[in-house]
Amino acid sequence: MVWRTPKEELDPKCTVPTVKYGGGNEKCWGSFSSSGVGNLVFIDENMTGEIYRDILQKKLFESVKKLNLGSKWVMQHDNDPKHRAHIVTNWLNEKGVERLKWPPYSPDLNPIEHMWDELKRRMKKEKPKNATELKHTLSRVWQGIGTDVTKKLVDSVPNRLNEVIRMNGYPTRY
């Protein structure tokens, strides 16, 4: 913890400039289960319901197979408008994909947010120099996330739900 006066808060001598990942960023879709990580997909355009549906078409069942989930699995995604788009909902219904029911605004509950945090923490050690290197590094680091992490995140879901109920929807320690 550092104490500063309100005047010093944004003073350049009190701040440290940072550039993440060589100044670049990537939008990704990723999947995981307690048995490990699934696919990581890079999104080069603005995400729409159609693009999300296309990603699911190409990668969802591939991830399910890769993770050896068999036929009894439940998909969880949040209530982002793109995830709830009719084109996505209709496709998921047509494919018989069971989804976990999810409250509309629940970042405290979604384990993928913690997975992205884990990926970001691991990426801090990396120094990709361009977008191509960034994608390769992200893929390598993603594949290096083990079941110790994924199992813990999946197993924490009941505790997350109980904590939100206990806190009456207010912020939780998650």
C-alpha cells in the first residue's frame, strides 16, 4: 500500500508507466472444463452474435471432444448480449446444448473471468514483440494452464453461488 496526497496521486514521479504485451492486445474466446483447457480462438473483428455463433460452430464441439466431456456436459457463458442473440440461442437449441442458467449481471460468478486473470498473470512474464508473437505466446501459455487451475475454478462454482446468495447479490470475495 502506498499513501499519497490527492495532489500527488497522478504526479508522474509517483506513477510507473507500463505497456502490456508490447502495446498490443488480442480478443479471444476460450473454453475450459475441470479436465483442462479447450480451444483458444482469436477474434480479429468486432464481436457480433453471428461471429460468436460461428466460433461456437467451429470450436465448441471440438473443445468438448478435446476435453473428453462425452455427451453429458453443460455450457456456461454469461449474459453478454452477443451470447443471448437469437442467432446464437437458436443454434444452441438446434444442437441441443444445455446451458447453465445465469443471472444477468454476475461477474462474481463467471469462472472464465478468473481464467482470463490467470492468463494475464502468466503473460506478464512474456515479452512478445508483435501481434504474431503475441498470438503464439497466448496460445502456448493457454495450453500450459493445467488441471490444478481449471479444476479449482470449476469446483468453486457452488461456493460462488452460495456466496452471492449469502451477500444478497452484493459484491463477493470472488
